[in-house]
Amino acid sequence: MDYQKISEIMKALSHPTRLQIVEYLAEGEKCVKDIWEELDIPQPTASQHINVLKNAGVICYKKEGVRTCYRIKDERVVKILNILKEEEK
């Protein structure tokens, strides 16, 4: 078990906005503009949080012309989020 990698993932998930991004991307691939508009946050803020998630290996991206679209790379984070949401009920 790679505790260092797991720690990086958990650290990346430790912010409410990043959790919202993960939840939104769990619905499917989204472009960065979709993310900041959906979460009603400034574009630079969205980009900062996206970079944290990307660097931790939680999400990945692809370029479509001038558009950058993101998707979940590590599906375990969606499972973690779903487990935590279940515990809230």
C-alpha cells in the first residue's frame, strides 16, 4: 500500500470546493468553464483547485482545441465521497 499516494489523495479531497468538483465530475467529463459556472466560483479559483486534484492524480484532462475538459481518473474518490454522503443520512 502506498501511504504517501493515499495521503496526497486525501489531502487533495480535504477542501469543500474540491469535493464539489469531484462530485460534479462524477456525473461525467466537464470543461473547466462548466465547472466554475456550476460551482459559481471565479475561474482562477476553479483552476487552482483543479490543479490540486490533477497533481494528486484524482482527475485528468484532455484538450479539445482551446477547451480543456476534465474527468475523474481515480474512481476510488467517487466511492469515498459516496460512502461519506451515506454516513450523513
